[in-house]
Amino acid sequence: MLYRLRRFWGSLNKIALGCALLLLAVGWALVLSATLPGGQETVFPLPADAAKQALWVALGLVALFVMATVDYHVLLRLSPWIYGGALFLLALVLGIGHTSAGARRWFNLGKVYLQPGEFTKLGVLLMAVRLAAGAPSTAATERRAGWGRWLLSSVVAVGIPWALIAGQPNLGTAMLLVVCAVAVWIVVGVPWTYFAGAAGSAAAIVPFGWAFFKDYQKARLLNFLNPYRDPLGGGYTVIQSTMAIGSGGLFGRGYMHGPQNRLNFIPKHHTDFIVSVVGELTVVQPQST
């Protein structure tokens, strides 16, 4: 047993592990700062969101080390089952999922909400890698003959879960699936002409796609371009976030000393708008005022 543990530790990429642990620590510290009640200057008692985040970090690290001991060939063999299970959950959530803010993308399991889209990321990535093993050779004679058929099967494999996720709607996860697939295709060596053709087709379709956007999606894009068109509504959070980053300046106000975030001027500042926390705090020691 001790030999297996030493062998496992020796095979780990220490730099990648260190970067992951550093990101987790910094992320948790930011959540703590963002959720600490106004007037509380000590870490304890931990805010509920920070305590919950610490629990998920611990469970995630356990899952990380467990999965790191699994041969990736096993995961590739299981990829059709993981992929198929993800598609089943995506279809199921559209029918009986929990609806919030106009989106149906969660299963309500009491105190826990399960989002199938998160499992789909793994399923699609594994399937893309599995298909990559059957990609045509980069030899010039085979590039013209086999890439089209192989790329079509890959696009279908990514497109089915993409359509189900976009229908929830969850455009953020849908876009991430595309980014992951494109990254795999680049590594495999898909000819650049296919990417150029796809980019041209997308550019031609975009003007006609506006009619299919929902009202809140149109409002988000317009508020992104000009948040002052609705300063007390859809543009409020963007404006407040900009003020937070601006008030932090070059050196910041110091850890747990950001008034825009500590006084809850920014909604969802511990999740969607965590960048505003980073911009307002920046350094450990607060500046004198």
C-alpha cells in the first residue's frame, strides 16, 4: 500500500497540483471577503457561504485524488456511458427540472440543487477525446479525404448536448462546450480551412439570430454595451461593479475592506461578479483614507 502511494505521488504533476491548490485558496479567500457581514472584522464565525465553499473544496479535493488514481483508459472506455447518462439527465431536466429566473436547468434535491450541465462538460470532453483517437492522419492525401466525415460526427456529438443546454437556456455552459470541443479539434490537427468556414458561417448567421433571442438575453447584450440605458435595472450591477474596480485603483483597498462589496451594493458579488471583489481589494493591507 505504501509503495502504491509513493508511486502515485511520484506520478503527480506537482506544478499543476500547486496551481490548482493556489486557485482554490485564493477563490475561497475572495468568497470569504465578499460574504463577511458588514462591521465584522474577524474571520470567525465563518459566513454560511464561505463555510459551504470550504466543504465543497474539501469534497472536491477528495474526488480529485480518487479520480487521479483511475487510469484514463478506463474513463475513455466508459465515455459513451457517461455521455449517454449526461444526455438523459439533460432531457429529463427539461421536463421535470426546477425553474428559476426563467431557466430550467436544475434538479431540486431538497437542500441541494443538481445541475446536469456540469456533468455534461465531462461527458462531452471525454467523448471528444475518444473520437479524436479516430481522427484522420495529418498526411496530405488523407486530410482531404477523411476530415469532413470525422468532423461531422464530432460536431453531432457536441451539438446534441449543446442544443439541450441552450434550450434550458444556459448559454454560458453551451459556449463552454464549444470552446472545449474546438480546443480538442485544434490539438487533433483539424485543417484551418474548416475553422475559417465555420467562422464565416457564424458571422453570416449572427444578424438573423437576434430575432430568436429571448427578451432578457437581448437586454443583457444591450446593457453590456451601454449599462446606463437602464442604470437602476439591468445595468445596475455592471455600473456598481465598475465603481468597485475603480475605487480599488491600482493598489486596492485591502483584504476585507471593499465598501461596494461589503455593503452589498453589488448583487451576486460572491458568485457572478467576483471579479469586482478582486478589483476592489487587490492587496492585503488597506490604504489609509
